[in-house]
Amino acid sequence: MSPRSGTAGRAHHPDWLAPRAAVWVFLAFALAYFLSALARAITATLSPTLSAELALSASDLGLLAAGYFLGFALLQLPLGNWLDRYGPRRVIVAFLTAAVMGCVAFALATSFAGLLAARVLTGIGVSACLMAPLTGFRRWLSPPTLLRVNSWMLMTGSFGMVAATLPVQWLLPLTGWRGLFWLLAVLLVLAMVVLWRLVPDGYETSATESATPASVDYRDIARHPFFRQMAPIGFVNYGGMVAVQTLWAGPWMVEVAGTSAEQAAFGLFAINLSMLFTFWLWGMVNPMLVRRGLSAERLIAWGLPVSLLVLLAIVWLGPRAGWPWWALFCVSSTLISLSQPAVAQALPPQAAGRALSAYNLVIFAGIFCLQWAIGLAVDGLSALGWDTASSYRGAVGLFGLCCLAAYVAFLRCYGRSRPIRQRVTGIN
């Protein structure tokens, strides 16, 4: 059966995949995204080993982590154009070739410069692992199903981050850190083969879409009210949530809550598990919410204040705010993930890659800036004479004020934005 074949009731949507084909396509993309999340988080687990073997300083480790995100961000805008022009299958397989080369280079590196170059190359290589499936799903799946698989794709990313903790620690004595990167390279090659065999290659413009002007560029997207409505919460709230999940929750547990390093590692493990379960749950309920007419903007407007209240409670509780509170903050912030498919659905399908890549660049810029800014705030308050715990509480409080400001900016546009398809393409 052709991957695009379906029932007669689907004839008016010729690009939608049949259910069985959609499952296999999702699993193929999920494997690649799982491995990309594993590649992102693995250096945190390996940092003590890398520091001891290659004499890396704390600043070296920080730059090594940033190198991945630098490579990831470098090609986001060209990536959107290539996805819309060549289709998800060809682009993701080409990019994963660079990821394989990055993992091999990391396994062979003998200096910090070699490690850094390998991480940048790896970041470039996996930068299509989320944007490619979301671009394809925009064309190949119905809107309710699109929201479901978006959440479940993020769930596989959380699963990859979980796998980068204790499982990597268990394998390390058996393979060594170099062996782990050789294994990751082999798994990425396997993912490339699976993607090439299971993902549809046809990405031609249908008769309906050919009537839609295709001259939507990044300036149109950046100027549009709908994108501007989502950009502040994407940068601050979404980027800040990831910054906390991947960095600052751990130091808070040690420096403020007074836990040991081992207890903090368990807390991070529990936070990632909580995120995994939450994204699975979103995937289950999203189609029902769509049928009830609850849009992404409406859900964000109603639900995001919960995360602001949790941040307030964390600052107030201070040493009594352990990992369950940070897990609750991250879980309550997952509402913002609905903004990604909302941006894609607001654009014509042939411009979805550019819209998703532009919005993803906003999110990753937020992660980078907020990871840095929270650290600067901690150091700045310490320089003013605050003790360590108070400095962390003050920095998180400032972060909470930024989140509130971004939410207010979102509310100012809420209810006033029209679909981006109408504003950009002029279709009424």
C-alpha cells in the first residue's frame, strides 16, 4: 500500500498519510529525535570523566555545552528554506551525516579544540531532527493529530535526556566515553537508513497549494502579529524552562536546597521523567481539546499563570523548594510547546519549514540568553554581598519577572491576531 493511500473519506486531503503509514513515519522520526536529545545531554553525564582525562576546566565544560547549541542555531534559517524546498526526508538524512561525523570526531578527539569542533558539528547535524518531522507532519497529518504527534515527539526528546543520565552512567565502565560516541554514531547511521526507507519523499505542491502565493520569507514571518504574539513567551518562558531543566535546577538543589550531588542527579532524573509523562499526556488529550475548540493561544492564556505562581512559590520557599517544585514548574510550562504547531498551522504548508525554524531559533536564543543571564544575576547579587542561597533566589525572582512581562506581552496580542495565512498571503 502506498504511504499516502487511505480511505475514501480522506480523498479531499490527498497529502494526509494513512494511519498505519503515519505510525511508521512517526517512529522513524522519533528514533532520530531520541538520539539527538541523547547527543545533547550526554556530555553533562560525562563531564567528570572528560574533566579528569583531558584536564578540562569548568569554563571549558560550559563552552563545550554551548558549542552544541551554537552549531544547532547556525543553520536554523537555511534549514527552513531547505525543508520547504527539498522535503523532510532528504534534509534530515543529509544533516544526520554531519552528526555521524561529529560523533566520530568526538570519539577520536585528543584536545579541547577537537572536542569543541566535534560538538559544533554534532549540533549542526541534529538541528533538523525536530524541525523536519514537524514540517512533514504539517502536510501529512490532520490538525488534531498534528498536535498529538508534536507532543509525543517532544516526549521522545525527554526520553533521550533520561537515557543520557543513568543508562549512560551504567554503560560508561563497559565502553568508555569514546566507545559511547562510536555507538551513538552507529545508531545515527541506523536512524538514517530507517528514515530513508519509511519517510515519504514526495513533497510536491498540490493543486490547492499552488493557488497560494509562495513568496513568504522570514521578514514576512517576523513582522506578522501572530508570530510576534508567540515570540516573547517562546524566548523567555519556553527558553527559560529549558534553561532550568538542562542547567539551573541542579545548582539550585545543591546550593539552595542543600542536597548532595547524588541527590541532585536523582532530582534531575525525576524532572526529566515528569516531562516525559507530561508530553505523553498532552499527546493523548490534544485531539479532544481541538474538537472542543480550545486553541493553543487560549490554553496558553489560561494555563501559563500556573508556572508563574510556581516560580513565586520556589522563591518564597527557598531551601524547602526541592526537585518536586522544579518538576512542577517545568510541567506547568509545557503548555508553551503548543505554540510550535500553532505557528506551523497558521502558515501555508509550503512555508511551514521556515516558520518552524524561525520560531525554533527564537526558543534556542532564549535558552542561550537565559542560561547566561541567570548565572550573571547570581554572580551580580553575590558581588553585592548577598549569600549564595539569597543570590539564587533573587536570580530566579528576576527570571520570574521576565516571564511575567513576556506573558503580559502575549496577552496584549491575544484575541487580536488573525491567521498568519490571511495576513501574509492575502487569502481571505
